[in-house]
Amino acid sequence: MENYDLIINDLKKYNEEELFYRDYYYARRSPETLADFLSAHTAEEVKKRNLICPELFKNDTSIQKESRFFQMENNKNVWIEKHNRYSPVYMHAHEYFEAFYVFSGSCEHTINGQSTVLSEGTLCLIAPYVEHSIGVFDDSIVLNIMMQRSTFDDIFFNELRTHNILSSFFLSNLYTNSKISSLSFHLVDNDLVELLLSMLLEEVVEDNYTFRILSHLISVFLTKVVRRYGKADADYTADSVLNETALNILSYINDHYRNTSLKETASYFGYTEAHCSRLIKSVTGQNFTQLLRNVRMRRAETLLLTTSNSIEEISYMIGYENSATFIRLFKQRNHVTPGKFRQQSALP
């Protein structure tokens, strides 16, 4: 608990970026004070520190790339940090899954054209490529959690087999046209908060084991959220919900991707092949073969990054007895061979 207290105290302190933003926030209240503030800083400084100050340097804030967080040392697939207080509000989207948690106080969140004040204890998940903004202009503390798409299966793959609002959220964004852009819960559990603090502590350690530990911690965190808040009558809000039929089919294919076929999938649900094919196409925009290949390739990418299995073994594990077929299809999707993909993503 003592370490948690240290982390909490550290969260309350203003870091250098926040001090810059706080001064900038108050300086913008009049042209004179803004001019004085701008004269004390340069475009080179703002760019080097990756700060947002449009009067000095116009950042490209439209889409935040995964490479900002995930193609760095230790190849982490989960990242957690404090949202900088007083930073300018701007609409942006990101390539990765994001969650943010209102640790204390409140924040203003804008998404889908609607602004809402979120209170302490709110956890909000945001899908990739969904524009939103977060505003914090007091001593409130908001934690941002980023989860890489390409290695997401390794964190939460088994949970996608179960039917709940969280699996609906992730499956809709991984495989369907009708995406759930956001999902929020109001957490009142100390052990969930402690898991978030444990992730922050692990960010401080930052050694060769950090990315593995963070993956396990976020997996436990999300699974506990589902256990307590994933039921139909739970305290959550979503902008849409994947219908039960679509969720059942996607979960089945995600669970049986190694050896299922359209005929077997349709038979399992009591549909004709034609009807099952139309359902899959209407929900995902892909035919059965394309969807199955997509699921298999995503799993192959995870296995290449997280195991030492050979290419031949991985090919068999995901349902291809002929490794040459796997290599060809993988290269079509990723523009590199499986071996090159693994080599490029290897830990330093």
C-alpha cells in the first residue's frame, strides 16, 4: 500500500508538461499575457517536447499512430500514463484501443458530437479511429490506457469467446462494419483501482519484463470489469450493441477458427449456408472465407510475436496444414513473410 501512496502522491504533482499547459491555459485569457508567454518559448522547444501549442507549432493531431507508444524499447503492447492536465482540448483519433479512467475529480469528454462531464470512478473505452477529446482544467486526475490492436488477441483472446458487453465491443471493432465506438462503466471497486496503480508502478520499473506484466495486469483488469459490470443489467453505457446473433457467430468463428467451415458454422446455428453467409457479409462486410482468414492471420501475428514456435508449427496451429499457403496468405496481408514480420518486431 505504501507504494500505491507514493504513486498517488506522484500523480497529484504537476509534471513539466502540465506546468507548461497550465501557464499556457491562463495566458490565453488575454492577448497581452499570451504574447508574453509565446515570447518565452520557441517552436523548436514545443516540437522537441511534443507539446501542443498551435500558435508556435501545428502538430498533426488527427490520427495518433501506434508507433508513438508501441514500437519502442521492450515492444510493449499496453501503455498507461496520466493525462496532462490543462492540455488544450482537440478532437483526435488513434490507431489503438484506448481506455481512460477518472481517478479523481472529473473531466469533460466529447464523442460523437456530444459533450459529457464524467465523474470520478468512470472508465471509458474508445475504439480505434473514433474522434473524441478529453478536457481536464483543474486538479482532477485522469489515467490513459493504450492497448495495441495487433497484439490485442494475446491479452484478451479467451475473453472474446464469452458473451458479454466487452467481447461485443472488441469483436465489433475487430471484425464488423457496425462498430461500438465507446463503452463506459462506473467502477466502485478498490481492487480494480489497485490494478491500475499496479500498472503505473510497472511503468516506473520499465525493464524487460514490464510489457509481459502489463499484458497480464490489463487482462485481469478487463476480466474483472466483465465479471462485475458485463451483465445485461449492469451499469454501463454504449452507443450501440452487437446483436446476439452476430455476436454468437463471431464468437464461434473466433473459437473454432482452426478447423471450422461455412457448412459447419451454418449447421451449428441451424442455418442454411446461404443464410449464414448473408448474415456474416451483412455484419462484417466480408464473406466467410475472408473473415476466417482475417481471424487466423490476427492469431498468427500474435503467435509470431509472443511464442518461439516455428513457422510450420504456427501454420498448423491456426489451421493451415500447408505452410506455403500460410506464408503466401500472410504476405498478402502484411506485405512481409511471417519470418520477416517476427524479425522486424523482435525485442532489442
